[in-house]
Amino acid sequence: MIKITRPPIKLLARHSDWRPEELDAALDKHVRADAERWRWLLRMLLPAIGIGFLACGILFFFAYNWADIPKFGKLGISAAAVTIPCALSLFFSFSELTRKMLLTAAAFLVGPLFGVFGQIYQTGANAYDLFLAWGVFILIWVLTVNFAPLWVLFLVLLNVTVALYFEQVASGWSTVVVVFILFVINTVAAATFIFLDERPESFSYPEWFKKAASLAAVLAGTACCCIVIVDVDSRPGNLLFVAPVLVIFAGVARAAYRNQKSYYLTLLAFSIIAIVATVIIRIDLNIGGLLIATIWVVAGTTGSTILLNTLRKDWRYE
Amino acid sequence: MNEQDLLLQIDQLEQESGRSLQTDKAALLRNFHEDQEHEGTLAMKILSIVGAFMATGFFLGFMLLLGINSALAFLAMGAVMLVGGYFFCRRDFLGIMGEAFGVALVVCGLPLLLVGFAETITNESGMALLTLIIAGAILLLMENSIISFLATVTMGVCLLFLAHDGFDRFGAHLYVGLTAVLLTGWIQYAARLIKTSDLLSRRYDGIRTGLIFALLMGAGYLSDFRFWMELSRLPNWYASVALVPLTLWLAFDLLRRFRNTESTELTKSSSQWSYLGGLFILLLPTILAPALSATLLCLLLAWKAGYRTGTALAVIALIYFISRYYYDLNLSLLIKSIILSASGSLFLMAWALLRKKIAVQ
């Protein structure tokens, strides 16, 4: 039996004497979520919301001014919040997904545990220390559990740590350096996940996760180039940061073209349009510059759309 | 999908219908090739929209620096762009190139036209009404999924503004209720709408995405707890009068649908009312937080329609609105903690109760 997709149903509805109830039955059978997909949604939604709310409830409890609770109690509660989900995840009667979700909740609660520790012992640590320690101490879980939402938490912690380090410690660094470091982190992450996912008999990662990591990398790379271009007069040396970004973009474009991945080419098209528009505005922030930038953006968007659509069609017929 | 795959699928659909369908194969194939030519991926559509907004920003800057401040000039330029956009978006005019260019022209033309009217229409409500009418006309006249989406969202923004302007906070509730009814009808009666007219059929997908955005936008407005706390305290449940019954109706419809195809405990007639009762209990805490029930309705509708983008949007919005609700709620952290823990436990209990019934079968 052939798998029916949405487009033929739409076309047949438009060009035949199909009655609405027949169309409805076809949509029910082939397009709309069937009972199994609804079960899947409930299997995901109920524990995710349940565990998420419970974890947040515990987090809010820590945030509450709980001066009356003795130090030992505070640390005990915080530690229990981490250990209980870990212990529950050892029960084999839970599905693998549930156990991974429990460990993700535990990893999320490691941060409040460190927060409480810092509050009680007045460690005098900066906020970035907390995020750095949080990331370091959950690293083993992240690597062994290898669960996309847990990786997202880890990458967010890494990005926040770098941003806070820049703000609180390395205030002498220029913004470009920080954005470039974020670009490197997210690029390495996205490249690793894509590479591992492509290899047979290796780890597998969901498409949304790889796309989100790539989006973060491209946005950081684009921001890095645009900031360098805007500040080029005062800091010409920063142009050195643009070269590796563009080299990596070129490499990604080549790999995406060879592997027929239009999403990554679309991201790069957006980036190039934004970078060139910034160059135009930087050269002439006046009537002529704005007009040329307008024309460039319209032409760039139209050209990219045509090119990407042509590639999409060519690849489909290969 | 190539033509051969399409024909195989069409054959199977014709066989499944159990009668001989009168199909205009030539028109169907022509339409298929047109769609193949024009329909890009979601990322490409987003690129078109972002590019159009960037170009609009640059062009407005250009106009300002040029010193053009005549209303007539703005009116003329906006009108020319919109008319140009109309022609460029016609599939028989310039193909994909024209379509991409047309989106930029329409996105740029509408604000220019409105700036041109700004001297004549001085009050905000008048401008919102005018924008609503122009966006409606664009939706009716232009056949392009990106433009249908943008026009629907624009109409949503105008309606929300007008509702709030006319009826204050209650207006926003009216807007959310109305948008929820429209979106539910749009998805529940998809087959009838698509078969009603070719005009609706060709704009169906764009309007569906636009309505999801419009509802989430209204939900976002209602979720702004801190903002409305500064206004006079109104009960926050008005929109729930529409949202809760709509969610229950959707669940009832699903249970009825699966009763015919499934024979599990979940869909037994006697169990259905208890499941609806359970759902009502889960929805009760959201009555005073309509942003949450609106997003939940959005999620269920998008999931039912098999619409992945809508589902992803609803999930992101749900996470954001839940966080915002508990962040802004004017309660002590301890009370918040208790509410969250209790809600989490409730969901985990529901999961524990249903665990065997929702397992893979």
C-alpha cells in the first residue's frame, strides 16, 4: 500500500467531484493524527509537563526566602531534588524516554543546588562560576544519556557562561571576541551532531536539534561579521575574525550542496544577505546606500529563493 | 514527489473512495507542476518574509533621507507597489521570480500606503480599520501562501487593536475567543471549506498558519499579567468561556472518531464521558489563565491536523506562557512553588493512570 501524502489529497479535492465527507475521510485516514499518534502525544506531554512543573516548583521553592530553614535542611532538600529523579531513573520499569527525561530534570536541578551552596557558604563566586560549574558537573550525564533536550540545556549553559564571563570578568574583551567564541562553540556542536548523525551505527539526533544548533551558529557568525564591519574604522584588526567565519560558511555551503541539504543553504543565504547589506550601509549610510541596500536585499532574497527552489527540484528528481 | 508518484497516490485515493470519481486529470497535473514550481520549504518562506521586512526598513529609511514627506507621494508609491505586487504574485506572470519579488513589494507597499493616509485619517482606530480593510482585500485578491499568512496576521493585529480600543481588556478576551472559534472551525471543517470554493482552497494553508499566529498573539497579550495588573482588575476568565468548551468539543470529536476505528478501552463509549470529565478537571486551573488554554487548544488542533509547524509553534508558546504566568503571578514564591508542584503532580498522576492505556499498541 502506498503512503498517501497531503498534496495529492489537496489536488484531488480541487479537481474532482469528491464530496466533503469523502475528503474528510481521506484526511482522517492519511493526514490527521491517528490514535497511535495521539497516544504518543500523551506519552510525551503528560510526563514532560508533570516533571517540568514539579522541577520548576522545586526551583521556586529554593528561590523563596527560606531563612528559617537550617543550613543542613536547605542543602538536604537541594540534594534530594537532584538525587530523587536520578534514583527514579534507575527503575527499569520506566521507558528509556522517561528515564532520560528524569535525568534531564535532575541536571536542571543541579544549578539550584549550587545556588544554595553559594548562598549558604557565601562563596563570593560570580554568576558565571555557577553556570560554568553547572555545565561541568552535568557533562558526564550529558555525554552518557545523550538526549537532545539535555544537550540543549548544556549548550545554553555554555553560551550563558561565555556571555557572563565577558560581562563580569573579561570586560576588556571586545564584543566581537565573545560573539566569535559563541560562533565557534555552536559551530563545533552543530558540526559534531550532524557528523555523528550521518554515520551509520552511530548516535542519532533529531532534525530539530541539529537545525537549532546550526541556526545558533549562523546567527552568531552573522552577528560577528556585522559587528566587525560596523566597527571597522576603530578596530580594523577585528577583520581577522571575519575570515574564519566566511571560510567555515563556504565549507558548510559546499557540504550542504553535496549532501543536498537546502535548510543550511537557506541559513547561509540569509547570512550573506545581511552581511552584504551591512557592508553597503557601512560604506554609505545615506540615500544612495539605503537605496542600494534595498535593491540588494530584494535581489538577494529573490535570487536565493529561485536558486534554492531550482536545487530542490533538481535534487528531488535525482 | 514526481508525477508518477502523484498518479499512483491519486489512483489509490480514487479506489478508496469506492466510486468512480469525475477527475479533471489535465488540470490536476497542471496544478501539480505549478505547485512544484512555486512551493518552497518553510525555511525559504521565512527567508522571503525576513528579506521583505529588511528591504522595507531600508526603503523607508531611504524615503525619509530623501526628504519625501508628501502624503500623495507615499500614497502613489504604496499603491504602485501593491498593484505591482498583485501582478508579480500571479503565477502566470513571472513564475517563482515574480512571486519572491511580489512578496517584497506587498510588504513594502502596505506601510507606504498607510503613511500616505496618515494625514487624512488622524485617529489610531481609523488607521487600524483601514489596515484591516486593505489586508482583507489583499487576502482576497492575491494568491500566495506567504501573503495569505501575512495578511491574516495583519488582520489579527488590527482586530486585537480595535477590540482593545473599543472594549478595553474585555475586547482582548473577545478577540481571543473569536480567533479560537475561527481557528477551530478552520481546522475542524477543513474538508467543507476546501470544497466550498477554489478561492478558499488556494488560501487555506496560509490562513491556517496566520490564524495560529493570531491566536497566539492574543494569548500573549492576555498572558501579560504585569501589564493588566496595573489596569483595573478584571476577572481573567472571559476568553475561557469559549476556550474550554472548544477544547472539550475537540476532545469529544476525537473520541467519537476513534470509537469507529479503535476498540481500545480509551474509546469505549462508557469511558468517553469520564475522559471528558478528566480533561475538564485538567482544564479547570487554566480558566483564570486563558493564554494557557488558548495555546493548549492551538497545540491540539495543530496536532490533529498533522501540521508540524503549528505544533512546534504551540509547544514553544506553551513553554513561554507557562513560564511567564508563574513569573508574573502576583503571589509569593512559596505559593507559586506549591501551585507548580501540585500541578506537576496532577499531570504525573494523570500519566500514571493512563500509562497502560496510552502505551504502544
